[in-house]
Amino acid sequence: MTTTPPVPAFRFLPIPAEALDAVRTGAADASGAPVEHAAAGGGEPLRCCLRDAAPGEELILFGYALPLPAGPYREVGPVFAHAHPCAGPVDTAVHPPDWRGRPQVLRAYDARGRIHDASRVHDGRDPEKVLAGMFADPGVVRIHSRNIVRGCYMFTVVRAG
């Protein structure tokens, strides 16, 4: 008897490659500031491949306009990425392993790009269960994971399919 692997419920999305290419080849970020280059100290959250940086990796730090429709809730915030193109996340169907267990703010958005009441602070344990509960509300179309202390955008979660 053959079993079919379970269909992933979510996709965990990094910053799109096109946006990363633009900032890597441009002189300025989304806020008009110069892109900063640095060697990783280790532990910097990389929004290109959804893992922590290893010491010495070449990074960029830049202002990123969050993936929302234009409007009052779209903001620019600081993010780290590799200075050169990388392979991206190993698997976008699973929560980023390096970030599992970290407390996060899970900010839900509706189709207009407005913050939805399903938003919450999450302790980092069993993120799939919490995300499933948030996505049970049909008004939630995307969720942004954000660093709880610094408020930085980490990644976007959408329903798979």
C-alpha cells in the first residue's frame, strides 16, 4: 500500500529573490539609505535563506519594504541577507529550523494589508498549531513573523496551495 505524504499547510517565504537582487546591485535600500556590508558575527537572522548566519559570512543589512499592498501598514525595517545570492531556504513547507522555539510576534493581515485581530505573541513552541489557529479565520491572508525584541520582520507565512 502506498501512502501519500501529507500536503503542507503553509509556506514560509523569504524575501523574494528579485527584491534581494535589486538591493544587492543597487546603491540604496527601500528607505533610500545605503546598503551596509559586514562580516557576520554569527547568529544574524538571514531573510534570504531563513537561517542564522555563521561567523564570517558576507552579509548586507538594509531597509526592506514589507510585502504588503501600498498603504498605511506597509513599513520599512532592517533585515540581514547574504551579500551574494544563496540557495534560499532548504524547505519552504516547514518552519525555519534555526528559528523554531524562538518567541515571535505573529502579525496577521487581511487582503487589504490591514493588521487582523488574529495577531498574537507566540512563545515559539509548536508554531504550526498556532498558525493553523490563526489561518482558521478566513479573513487572514498572510502572517508576518517578527522578532519579539527588535520588531524586525523575519518571514511571511501563507496558506499552501
